[in-house]
Amino acid sequence: MALLIFAAVCCAAPVGNAISAYVALKTGAQDDGGIAEGGSAADIPPLMLTAYKNAVQQVGKYSPKCQGMRWPILAGIAKVESNHAIGRNIADNGDIRPKIYGVLLNGSGQGGNTTVFPDTDGGKWDGTANGERAVGPFQFLPSTWEGIGKDANGDKIADPHNADDAALGAAIYLCGNGRDLMKRSQLKAAIMQYNHSSEYVANVLGWIDQYTAAAKDPDLKNVTGKVRTVIEAALSQRGVPYSWGGGNASGKSYGFCCSPSGKSGASIKGFDCSGLTTYAYAKVGIRLPRTAAAQAGVGKRIPASLGTGALKPGDLVFYATAPGRDSTIYHVGIYLGGGQMVNAPRPGTVVRLDAVNAMSGYAGGARLL
């Protein structure tokens, strides 16, 4: 109960669960109230993002019939498999150190493996001749890599521990024999081939959808008047750091201590979620209460039961630990249209675009204009 009371101060609530990858590498845990990391390119190391984009350009050379390959697909796989190699050093040539190894696939049950995979590479890629383990940011088995590995960075070595080579290999593998990845069924089939698990497919698709939404610039051509003023005010703050308790009607400000996970905004000048909405709506003379839960009481409420399709640009978007009980609302964003929102997600991030499904516990919206 103490955490839920504290949550009302700003935007947060109890910590959620981490996403588990097939190779038992922990990827981005949720932080401060089930707020997912969100599919923003800003969270991907620049050299990894470049590798994904370059792979999209090169894959046609090896799979000319493939259609619809795009970087969010590769980002979705790499997010779940290795969290984009975050925490490793990525050299300018794409080499990743220390190397990323999955668990030894010896049927022990560790990391969810129940099948024995005998060694195929003598330890060349996976560092052991005692069995097989997945390698690199895309977690290929050495036997799979031997069939699809290509040199993407021009050093004449196809190395699964190299970001460029691994991304191209993943693109080739997902393309298969000329898949059309713009078709949802074929995209699902490609991911299922990567890992035969419906839970895995759903997880990866969720990240792909988030990256796809965040990769698109918002279409504001039909947005006018005060709604446009609000949205442009929020968009103008992209890149400003998240600060727990930060932000007010005048703009970014220092926050205070501490979020449920112990993160302080006292030394960070920026916005938390409700600070950002307060600032944006002040631009059109609307004074919002400071917390996300209190903001749900302003304007015309849009029930969660109507789905996100009922939202219009400029609407506040809410998330709750118990949707249907506004007192449990822990987060708020500003809807842009097209499944996107302007968002100050959580400590350690910046104001950015996210998919509306980047958060857990959709609790409807509110229309103020």
C-alpha cells in the first residue's frame, strides 16, 4: 500500500518483471511501475542501430525476393536476445567485446534448454568444444551461423560476434526463401523459425511494433489549433532527461527523491510524465494538477473499454496498476495519433515518442480540447 500511495506523487508504482530471453540473458527490465523500456531508437547503441539499418540495405544481395525487411524487425529480435548488446563495448568495426554467449545447451534446463545440442564448431564461435551455445547479439547457434553468416563490414570474416555481420545474418535468416515481412502472418512465421515459441513470437512482435511506431515521425497535417500547440510543445522537449518530480507549467525543472526503485531527480533538470503534460497544456492556458492520477479527473474521460482507437491527437493517455480504478493510475502521456504518444517514460530515459502499448495497464484517456 505504501508504494501505491507514493506512486501518486508523480508517475510511478511498483516495479514490474524483466523480459526473459530464450538464452537466459536478461534484457531490459521494467522500472518504476511496469513502465516498459519502450521501442525508441534512442535506447539502442548507435553502432547497433547502424548495423540494423545497413543490414536492411544489404540483405537484397543475398535474398533478392525478400520484401518488407526493416530495422525495427532486427531491433525486436536483438532486444529480446541480447538487449542490443548494451553494456558491451562495440568497436567502430562492429566487434562486440566481451563476447555474448548463451547457456551451454546440454539439456540441463538452465535458461529453459531441455535438448542436448552437440558441438559443431570445435569452440570456434562459442568458445567450448563441450557442446553448443548461442553466440553474439542475435544469439545464433554456430551450426546455424555456418549456413547464413556473411561478411557485412568488409573485413572478409563472417563473425557472429560482430554487430554488422550478425545483423545481416539475422536479416538473411528471417527473409528465408523470399518472405514478405510486411504480411503479419509471414513475419510471425519468420520469428517462429528463429525460436519455436509462441511466447517468444509475441514478445518480439511487441518490440517490433514499438520500434515501428517510434520510428515514424508524427503526422500532424490534420492537427490544428490548440491541440497542435499542445503537441508541438511536448515534441519540442524530446531528448530532455527524465527527472522524478521534474517539470512544471514553465518548463523543465529539478525533481526530488525518490522513485519506488530509489531513483532521484534532485540533480536532473527535466520532466517526469505528468510534469511534461502539465507543461504542454499550460501553453494553451490549461492548468493541470500535478499527478497523473489527478489529471485523469480533468476533461472528458475516455473509458479504456473503448480501446486506443477512441483516442484523438492531444488526448491524455493513462496507465494504471488496476485499470478501472483511477486512484491507481501511475503514468500519463500525450497521444499523437497513429498509435504514438509523446512520453517521459521512466528514470534513465528522455522525453521521446513511444507506442501507446509501451506501457502496461492501459486505463483510457481524457480529452481536454
